[in-house]
Amino acid sequence: MSLRLASAREGGVTHGRVLVLARDPRVIATAHDAARRVRRFAAMLQTGKQALALLTAPGRADHQLVCDRGAAEAACWPDLVAAAAEQHGRTSLLVVSDRPVGRLPRGMLPVPNDSALLAAALRANQSPASGEPLEAASLRSGLGRGEIVVRYQPMVRISDRQPVMVEALARWTPSYPPIAPDLFLPLAARTGLMRPLSMAVAGSAVREIGPLRQRLRIGVTVNLPLDLLRQPDLATWLGRARAHSTMRAEDLSLELTEHAEVHDRSGLDRVLRRLRHAGHGVLLDDILLDDPRTPLFELPFSGLKLDRSLITALPTQARARQAVRRLVRGAEARGQVLVAEGVTHPMQLRLLGEMGIHWAQGFLISRPLPASALLAWSELWRAGRPL
């Protein structure tokens, strides 16, 4: 039996390979025969680190990773599972074994060592199931058990390709596959659990990104709704999260995800200035074409993040290009950074650079990754491959 971890595809085209990380000669033979059946190229990998580098590489490849029991229990296995299981990834992970396999997430079953069954699994295109209806009690207990993990999507400076920031994204992993954020985040907002959830994400971000900063000079952003941004003790609990870390306040930014109308602009102005005084920048997220929040742009936000729908419209819509040029002029006059989200094609990246956008984020650069995969991603990204 197989389990498809992610099913996103670009234009219905599959570009990737069957990656084989195995020690058992029988499994290797099975994997090669299964790849032949599905008309895919099978590439042998020597180490889990090599597999992790390929799974976390920027670009559009739709790889499938086949492991055997011995390789699945190797030291790199948790990172491989985390990278492949990312909701927005395009990688299947299949473990070939006729016996139970240790260190597999609850809910994931191995594929028998049979080339026909493995080929069928490689052809499968199943999305992660949403499972049973979610309840606040389950999320609350999951927070207590440490089931909320964080994935990080890099942002790079367009002018020199330098990584500058990662966005911290919450994932709920009570079993396998993980529960999609669009299912549990609304639940947290409805049931008063957004504060402990955000605190858990901020704490994980500090613990996981702080030690990487000696090799990756990056900051991290954490998403917050308006009601949490306005809480007077926000800077205090962010300070507590950094208490035992080398991460500075300037390295921990916030993203305001609120789309509802803001009635108290002067109050929001005071909040932003208070956070800036404490060292935390705040970016306004998901800017749309004709965004009704335009009056907020004048407030002391450290930056604006342009929604993927606006980025997608740029090559074909003159009105979108005119709007972005106005945003560039305004942001530069106010000392704000402009970040393009949802970048998926090199042509988009070139256009964004020509228009003066400062930073970019999206699948072309990287999908969300576990912290342990960021160094491998950075090496490939700096080398300029694959695009």
C-alpha cells in the first residue's frame, strides 16, 4: 500500500525522477523495474543527505523517493519524511518492505516488495486526506503534546539572490499525513487557540533558526492576526521566546494577516511603533490589486507582501504592472521592503527585478522546508540550480 504525500503539479507535466535510496538488492531491482513500468528514470542515491538535498532543491521537479527498510531507519530519515510530507511539496515518499518499519509516522504504511504494486503506487496521485472533523480539544491537546511543527519558506533578495528571511508556517502533525493549515488555523481562530499556537510557532522559530544564523544570515517572520498584534504583552512574550537564544529582536519579524477593515488606524499606528521600538518589524501580508487596505500602507510597516494573484497577473495585465510600479515608488519613499509571493517561474523573477521589487518568495525559490533542510537548500540555491 502506498501513500501519496502531495499532488501539486505544474501544468499537468511531470519532470522528476524516481529516486532510489536502498540497501537491499531486491528492493533496488524492484524499484528499477517499477520505474521502467511507469516510464520514469530511476536514479540511485547513496546517502540520506543526498536525497534530502534533491527533495529540497528549488525548481519544479516532481520527484518520487523510494526507500527500503534499512535506509528508512537511517539517521536522516526524520528530515526526509518532513521534507516529503510538506503540504505544498510535489514529492511522493514510498517505503518498500514486507515487514513493519520503525520510525514511520502513524498512518503511513509500507509498499510490499513487488514491482507491479510499486509501479501502481508511483502512478497514484492521492492528496493528503483531511480525516475526521477537527475539534478544539484535539488541537489543544496537540499543542500540549508538541504536535505543532514549523516549516520555513525562504525569501531571497532579487538583486543578488541572497537569502534574507524565512517565513515560519505552522503544521499540525498528529498523524500521517499532516493536517492542512487551512483546516486547523480557522479552528484555532474560532476557539481562542491562536495565541498559544502563535507562541508555539515563535518559540520553535527561535530555537530552530537561531543556531543556523552563523551560516545563514537570515531572519524569520511569524504570522499574526490583528487581535494578537495589538496585545500589549506581545513584545514581552517574544522576548521570552528569545531569552536563551542568540537571535536579536531585529531578526524576528511579524506578518499581519488581517484582511478585515481596520477601523482604528491611529491605534494600529501606535502598535506598530511600539513593536518597532522593541526591535520587531511588521509586514502587511497578501496585498491585492485594488486592495482596500491601501490607506494602511502609510503606517510604519517594515514592508508589504504582494499576493501571488497580483504576481501572476503581471506578465499579461498592464493595470497590474502599473499598480506594482506605484507600490514600488511608495514603498521606497517610506523605506519599506516589497516582497513578491508565489513566484513560480524564472520569467516572473526577471520581471520583478526589472520593476524594482526587492525580495521574492515562492516554489521557484523553495517550497516550505524543515529547518534542518535549509542549509542543503541554500547550497543549491546559491549554486544557481536547478531553475
